[in-house]
Amino acid sequence: MKDSNQTVPQLASPGSGRFSAMINDKPFLTTNLTGLSCLRPELVGARTCRIWKINVVGQVARHRTMLGLFIDQTLQPGTYDLVCDDRVSAVYHLTPPQLSQVYHSQNFQSGSVTLLECNAETGRLRGTFEFGMSAINFKVSAGEFDLVCDRDDGTSVLST
């Protein structure tokens, strides 16, 4: 939950949606936000499961940072466990000059995604998220997203 004294900046370009989060109490400054409605890549067999894919690039304390959220499109509004539910996942990638760090939701000790709106017809996706690994003092909090996802063929869902 966001502290009333805590502001979460966002720098996504107008019309691309909204994304914000705090990483270890430092703001994630969004520079690029993309959302896609696509088929989930499969290791074997045909691709049949549609997912929402949110990719965000930004900075945390002057370090390039990327975050991805992957959400099964069959899910209804509600709260889902990022650690145990394989229908939702997240990837966090920090690229400081010396050492790259990549964290996946399978490694998180806690985390959740709350879907507030998820409309496959319009492409609208809105929700909140948080996750962390207390063993290494890593926490993503006050995460929020609100965007319209394009189809995997490059067209807006609203234009069809």
C-alpha cells in the first residue's frame, strides 16, 4: 500500500498508459511502457494460451531497470499469488554498471497481482502489484498499471 507521503513518479509517454512502482523505497521512473495481448510462448507444442504482456523500461536510482508482467487472459478481476500461481509471473532486471541482477517470480518469497480491470475485447488492463525477497532485502511496492494492450499482430485491440 502506498504511504500518503510517498509519491510514485511516472514518465511514460502520453497515450501509452500508466505504470508506477517503488523499488526498495526508490521510485521506478518509467521511460517506456508497452502492453501486448499475445499467445504465450511454449517450449513444446502449439501456442494456445493468450496472455497480457507488460514490458516496462525505466530507471531506479540512475540504474537502467526493466520489469515484465505476464498474466493469463482467462483470469477475472481479483488477487493472484505471484509465487504460487503459474498463471501470473513477473521478471525484474536491474543493469547497473558492474553487475546485472535478474529476479523471477519463481524466486520471490512474497508477491501478488490484483487485476482491477482486464477486458480482452478492448485490451484494457488495470491493476496493482507487489513482490519481494526479504532474504536479500529486495522489495517492489505500490505497483500500479493502467494501459490498453495492442494485439500481437501490431494493431490496437480497439481498432478492430
